[in-house]
Amino acid sequence: MSQSLAKECNELKERYDTCFLKWYSEKYLRGINASDNNECAGLFKEYSKCLHTALKERGIDKLLDEAREDFKENDATLLGKKKCKWESESPHLILTTHT
């Protein structure tokens, strides 16, 4: 599996990736509790917290915030002036639109 952006988070990322791939292949693809994707949520939160801390220590968090703001404006233009909102509470970043 790929490494984390922060080497101190590699173990947590590997644990989350393993959990997610197991859930995806053994449950989601087979339709077993396919709508319950919270099985690995605790591991994702741990990894996310580690990564956020590492990015903040390196000053990268501000660059990410700026990039997200830029994308909101670009996405709003491309989507017909709809407001865009990044939702990062789930294991995957999801872009939703709100009119």
C-alpha cells in the first residue's frame, strides 16, 4: 500500500487502508451491509488526526485551505454558480453542491 504524506502516520494509514479494503472486498462488493461504511471510521479519524497534526506542523495546512477556497470558486463557476461545500467528516472527501 502507499505511504502516508507524513511518515509518522504510516502505521495508522496502513491499518485504515487494510480495514477499508477488507470491508470493500468482503462486504461492499458482495452487497453485505453495503450501506454501512462506518466500520473503519475510528481508524480513519485516528489517521486523519495524525495527518492533520503533521501538516499543521509543516505549515501545509494553510496552503490546503487556500487551495480549497480557490477550488470552491472554480467549482461554483463550472457548476453554474452553485455554492460548493467540502465535507471531510467521512473517510473520503466529498464535494456537495448547494443552491
